[in-house]
Amino acid sequence: MTQASPDTLDIIECADEPIRIPGSIQPHGFLLTLSHGLHVLQASANLGDWTGMPAQEAPGRPLADVVGEVAAARLAAEIGAGELASRPAYLGIVSAANGAHFDVLAHAWDSLVILEFERVDRPHAADFRQLYPLVGDFLLKVNQSLSISALSELAAHHIRAVTGYGRVMVYQFDPDGHGHVLAESKEAGYDSYLGQHFPATDIPAQARALYTLSPIRVIQDANYSPAPLVPGLNPLTGAPNDLSFAALRSVSPVHLQYMRNMGTLASMSVSLIVKGRLWGMVSCHNGTPRPVSVEKRTTCEQLGQILALCIESREDATELQFRLEVRRIMVEMLGRLTKGGDFLENMSGVFPELLRFGRAGGVAIVMDERVLAYGDTPDEQAIRALAGWLAVQGHCELFHTDHLMDVYPPAAAMVRNASGLLALPISRIHRHYLLWFRPEVVKTLEWAGNPYEKHVAADAPAQLAPRLSFDAWRETIHGRSLPWHAAEIELTVEFRTALLGIALERAEQMAELAEELGRANKELEAFSYSVSHDLRAPLRHIVGFSDLLIESAGADDPERRQRFLRNIKESARLAGKLVDDLLSFSQMGRAALRPTAVDMNDLVSACIDKLGTDMGERNVEWHIERLPTVRADPTFLHLAVLNLLSNAVKFTSQRDPAIITISSEDSAGERVFHIADNGAGFNMDYVHKLFGVFQRLHRMEDFEGTGIGLANVRRIVERHNGRVWATSAQGEGATFSFSIPKHPI
């Protein structure tokens, strides 16, 4: 490949130029491609200038014939000492037969061993010892918590000290690919580009990809004439060589013209790779040709890597701090949103926090025909129209832009307070949106030359790609807001999920409330029945026997009057018991639980002791297994177990012996307790009534009771988030079971 003439530098072809396979090298060294047997397959056309052997004579010959026996032996030993990688490795210095000294780089690519020889004056190998004090000094200074701009300035100063270039810049790429100069170190007489921007078109996409793969590139003289490879195609593949990693790789003639237009004849670029992407570059310029030795290039590459790591660390710290602050605001909002029942009222109550959360100037909520706005927002009609547009566009997920009028032309009328929009749909069915508005931020950019025009010389072709002017050119950008940060986007999506969770929780609470109200209504119906029936029965007995007692006042029958008095007393006792049980049942639903560790062995023993007087002289056999400890309210749990044991004692009154067994079992999330007896049992067809209020499955004449005990048991167990159930066969005993969860209440 020969140097292209200016007539051929076409802007249309520039971005598609095959920069990885230029077919030539820069002539300040020579290149050989070898087979793995170290026979020369290709040589750069300038081989004769450095060794005296014409390039056409080298292919097919052993390496020793080209560079001499001593040099070939040394290189063979270095190559054989380890497997070559795609990135060039420094093999040391060799002297050719003519006495010239060369630093040698080697790498493997395209099924070849690629050797690059760079002419040096010293007879000894590159001295990398200077790398350590420079890197050490840089590391010492970067540990002082410097900003990214200050770190970049420090790196620019160090790299200029190492290379001797006249100007060193550090610039960062923005999301659109434009470069912004963050730091600069320069000699007097060089133009300053500090703070200026370079358009993305200066570095085409394929060049950026190559900079990401190969982090350093040196051009010693922009006026060089390329040295093509002989033969031009790889003999093993029949295709042009990929020289992506070759230090001597020839560069685009468009770029060389760009350098000359800029007044730069020597340059070096060091890529700043942050998290696998091309974050920016260190760009070095010199007004005259300038070589950079391999040890200096290595030092600069190391400094670039350290700078990239420091940038990553600073950006991560800044990102973390930003996310923590946004999340703190979100948590504060969510805490307040859970306290009220009306969604709109709750949201309007956190409007100030919503503004801070979105770093916005205004915020609005659109729910059907209702619009609530806060801060500096468009008028209500404009907000409604915007919500309608969002719905028509089908934006059911998060929508954001920092240039609203670019996608929604009517926004041109509300640029002042709504150049940016973040829209969060809060319903998939209705037009319900939470909208953040950001105001216009007028920005003035200073470009290194007009990025929209190609200034050309009078004798240059009309489509010359490289810019001829790098004079400062200012551009004022209107209609844009502060861009939305990636963390704001992610946390807004998370905020939406949390809002959905709150809505679901409210729905569950409403369902639970409805269920609780239904249960309360049933209990109220049962209570009404009890008051009208159960409680009236003993009162009727009292009235009836009192009347009989009055009528028999003149009769001489003391025994009859005593029977009437006993009946009156028993009825009064039953009425009092019924009232006590009603009060107890009512308290079960209101009193707060105070859970603690409860040893069920001790609790069961206490209940049995309390039942001792009720059992009298009866023959009751207690079979009690070893029981576990649970976390529960001891007072309530004692009442539940006492009721169950009392039932077992009552319904085994006609058995001799009465056998009552208490056991437990352990399951995944709960502990289950069983109380079994050999008593009267019940018909399982009516088990659904068993734990209802005032429900009895036996006649009062057979087994006395108010029908509230088991209802109390159910309420106590359910308040502990447990379950209660029973199984039985009539006449063969019954087993009552309940569970207590293992996790805290």
C-alpha cells in the first residue's frame, strides 16, 4: 500500500477503510512474518534499508539468513521459551549482520509469528527500571482522593515528562461519542484544547473498536511513506494480514492528513478502558517527528491502565453515593405511602420528595380525569394531552427523554419547564401516570473546529475528510434538560414495583378486612341467637321456679321448695357462666399478644393441676409425650390448652378409665400438638360447626357447656397464625389438633 494522494481522501470511504489490514507498516522499523518453523514468509518492503537484504529475497529463507545467526538464535530461544499471545511481547535487543541494533516485539496472529524490529541507538536491552519510580510517584499522588479531572491532569503531566511530547491531552467520550478534553499538559507555543470538544466523526466506530482491543498506538512521523508487505497476502491464508496488534501498523491516510492539518507530525494514543468500554483516551501530539522507545511506551501504557482503574474507582464511588441518596428518598416516600388509604392523597403528600427523587422541576399525577401537579409544570391541558400521547404510543413501561420535543412536537411550547420527561405508568389498564418534568438547560459547547462543516483548502477536493480548521467554535444547545441518570431509571422501575406491592398489600388488607367483617357478622348473629335463646333459657328457668316458689309459699313442703331454690341457683350459675364466656371471647379479639418462649411441658402440667378439682375421684390416665418449646403468648395459649383438656375430661366422663393422650410433631414451618381421648366423640358430618360460637354437638343434658370454649381456642390459635382442627368417630373418642408457627408472630 502506498501513501494515498489527497485527491483520494473521500469522507464517504473514511469510515469503511480497512484499517486492520492496511497491507503496510510505518517505515521506522521493519516487519517479518514467520512460519512456526521460523522461516520467513513475508517481509516489509523496507527490509533492505535496514539489513541490506532486498525484501523480495527474504520469503522462504530461514530467519538466520535475514537477520544473522546470532540474532536468529537469540530470537528462536525467546520464542521457544513461551507461547506467544496476540498482544506483542518484548523479546529484547538484537544486532543485525550490518551492526544495526533493534528492539524486537513478537506476537502470534493469522497463523503467523509476527516479528517487529525497531531501530535503536543503544546496544543493550530496553531499561524498564524507570517505570517503577514514575508509576510509584503517580500511585502516591492518586491516593490523595483526587477528582477525575485532577487525576487526568496528573497523568497528562507524567506522560509528557516520559515522552517529551509538546502537548498531552486526556479526554472522555460522552454517550454520543464526542470527546471532551478534561486535562492538558503542554509546552509554550502549542494551542490549548482544554475544555473543548472533538466530534465523534473524528474517530470512526471501527477505529474505536481497534483502540479498545489495542490500547496504544504510535505514529512517529505523519509524513511517512508506508512500507508494504512482500508478498501482499498471507501465504498461509491467502488473505491480507490482520495487523491489529502490530506496533508498526500503518494508519489511515485520512488520519495522517488530519494530523498534518492540526499541525501535529508525531502522536501517541493511550486508550482508557473502564469496565471493558473505551471511556476516553490520552492523546499526545508533537509538532515535529518524534520516536518513542518501547520502554517509554510501556510506561505510558501502565500509567494509562492505572488512570483507568482510578477513574473506575471514582466513578463507582460517585455512583454508589448517588444511588444511596436516591434510594434513601425512595424509602422515605414508601414509608409515608403505606400510612393512608387514599392513593392520590398519599402521593400528593410526598410531592416534595418526588421532586428530589427525580431531580425534577415539576411532578404530576394523572389518574383518569384527575390531574394533580406540583412545582413548575406545564398547564393541566398540556399534561392531559401528553398523557394521551403516551397512552397512544403504548408506553406501558418507563419512558424517559432529555429532549421531549424531538419525539413529541407539541413539547416545543413547553420547553422552559418540560424539556425532559420521565413517565412512570402506574396502571396497565387505565391512563394513570406519574410524570417528572425537567426544565431546559441551555448548554454552550466549545468545539475544536466546527463539527458540522469541513473547511478545505482552495486546491483540495470537495470531499476531503479530515478537518482543516481546529479554531474554537461555540455551539449553544437548546431544548434539552439534564439527562436522566441510569440509577434514576433503575430505581424508578423499582419504585413502580414497590407501589404495586403497596397496592397489592392494600388489596389483601381489604380482603382480610372483608373476611374479618364476615366472621364478625357470623359471630354477631351467633351472639344474638345466644342472647335470645341460650341466655334466655336459664333466665326463664329462674322466673318459672321463682313463680312456683311463690305459689308454694303457703304449702308445708320444705323439700319441694328446696328443689325450686336449687334449680334457681343452677340457672343463675349457668347464666353467669355464659356471660363470663362471652366476655372472654370478646377479649380474645382485642387484647395484644405478648409472645415469648413457652415450655409446653410446664404449661400442660399447670393445666392438669387446675383441672384436678373437676375430675374428683375419676380414673383418668394421662399419656404425655415430651413436648417442645414454642414462641407464643403464654396466657392465651394456657387458656386454649385448658379448654381442650377440659373438653377431653368432660367428654370422657362416661369412660373408666378415661385415657387422654397429649403428643406433638415437627413439620417444616410449624409445631403441631394433638390431644386425643377415648370419650364420646362426635359425628364428622358436623365438624364444620365445632369451632363456631355457641355451637354444641351434644345435648346439654348429656354434657354441660356454653359452646364458647372451642371458639375461644380457634380465635387464640389463629391469632398466633396457626391452625386448629379435629377428627373423631362417634362413640370412639376424638382428637383435637392445633399448630403454632416456628417463626416469630
